[in-house]
Amino acid sequence: MPINSNGSILRSGRTKALVLPVKSLARPFKSLVLPLLTTGSLLLQALPAQAQLAALSQISPKPGSEPLQVFACEPEWKALAQDLGGEQVKVFTATNAFQDPHFIEARPSLIVKMRRADLVACTGADLEIGWLPLLLMRSTNAQVQTGKPGHFMAADFVPKLEIPHQHDRSMGDIHADGNPHIHLDPRRLMMIAEQLSQRLVQLDPDNAAYYQHQHQVFFKQWRQQLSQWKQQTRALKGQAYFVQHRNWSYLFDWLKLEEVADLEPKPGIPPSSSHLASLLDKVEGSQAQGIMIANYQNPQGARWLSRQSESRKSESSDHHDHDKALPVIELPFTVGGSDQATSLISLYQDIIDRLLAVRL
Ligand SMILES: [Zn+2]
């Protein structure tokens, strides 16, 4: 499929702008995204629109075939597996949206679930290092061990941010394979979806046509969504926020947001009073829009900084506009993290809506 100089794909002689902002992607990202867009996902492109719809609507799983048992580590992978596997997957999730995925107990009930799984779908990049290896070992399920088709680590399929040049314990609980919180960039999510769909096909080839159909529907919907979000988030570009843990780096990469500072003195270490106090100067010196926290995090440190910011701002400014406290912006971190975030799409939408609502 030809790609023009703007990164747009030329289809059937007409120039149709590609929704994915390929041009703005970093170089390693580009090399991964472009082949993806030009291969499997657009197989039906050659058919006229009517024929495409007819072809898509006729596909369903083979009668009598057993659904794949999927063990998802986090709710975002449960949602993605369900979107792509439809009625041909049965998905269990090890964690809910109100748990910190870094710290999960390898409970016997999880081992039982993993023992029965055809596919384990997790984040990887060491996010689950404290509990997943133990579950894998205790499950004694050969199908889902590292290197097997039943072992899917989403972070293996996207370019990662913040890969440390050196790593020692004094730096805190740093993620040695780069930042694993990859799911809040929908462009990366589309790359992962392509791979996960192929994995479903590999594990259950009898239903290949069904999984490909599911992926087509997904891909089409997400391209439209990306275009809408691009319009909606124009006003957010360049806005700066405090964070509590680098949970949001991929969201920032997508929306071109800036990080003022991290409330954690070191990655994985909760905010301390001395570190929080040291951040007060940054409140005055920056144009920060707020303090982002995930719905599962303790909001105390963020609230303290917010209260202090009010008095600091009053002292340093004659303008009443600037007397407002820096808002604490609680965001759903994954599907189920707020009443609105009931699917992957509504998760992104809710995050965007909440960020737009607090613009100063
Ligand atoms: Zn982390």
C-alpha cells in the first residue's frame, strides 16, 4: 500500500488522510507503526465498502468450538482480549482497577485460574515482576510459560519510554526495561491489538476468520476515535501537570503534555513531607494545571500540595485569578477506574474529559 510524503496512505487512487499521526511519531515508533498499517489489518481495503460490510457481518465462530480461556493481568488487557476475541474468549482478570498492579499477592485462586489458561495476557516490562513469575511457576501450565504462544506480554510490541541507562537500587523501584505503563497511548494500543489478534489466530486457527473480523471492526473504530480525540485535545497540548508516579508518561507522549515534577521522591516510594515541601517552589514557577493521581492511589500527598499551593499563590500574586489552589485531578487508570470508564474507549474519553474540565 503506497504511503505519501505526509505519512498518509493512498487508497484506490484517492488520498485519504491516515488518522494515526504517523508524522509526529518518534523514529522507532514510525518503523513499527508503518509496517503494521500496511499489512494484515487492511486486508479488506481492496473490497468496495458494501462488500466489506457484507463480508464482515457474516463471520461468526465455528459452531461447537470451545472458547479460549484468557488470563489477563490487568483490566485493560481483559478489555482488549474481549474486544478482539468476542464470544470466542472467556477472560479472567487477576486485578481490578482499584489495585496497584505493581503490588499484587500471588494468591492460590490466581494459580488455579492460570493453570486452566490457554493464554496469559499481561503488561510485561517487569510491571508484574513481584507476582507473575511466581504464578507462572506454580501454575505448572506449560502452554503459558515464557516463549510459548500462550504467553503474551504487551510491552514487547511497542517502543518504550524512559529506559534507564544504568540501574541500581539507590534509584528506587525503577523499571529496568523502561516505563511499563504503556496502555494509556491509544496508538500503542492499536499496535498491541494487531499482535494480540494474531496470537488468538495462532492459538485457535479454526476461528482465524472470526478473529480477523473482530480486529477489522476494532481497527476501524479506533481510527475514527483517534481522529476525534485529536480534535478534542488540541487545547491540552503543552499543558503541564504534577504526577504521582510515572503512570502517565505514554498519555503525555500521545497528547504532548509536560511533567512538572513527580510527587514520589523516587519511583515507587510514596510522597514524603520533605519532598512535597521541595515541590512548592515548582508550583509558583510553573504553569501547572493540576496534580494527576490514579484512582487507586492515596491522594493525601496531592491534597497537601494542593492546599499549600493556594496559600503560596496568594502570597505571590495580586491577581485573584491565580489564587485558586492547584486542583487534584483523579483519573481512572484503567477500565473500571471510574463510573464512566467502562471500556477502553470510554477510559480514554473520561481521562480527556477530566483534563479538559480543569483547564485554568
Ligand atoms: Zn510503575
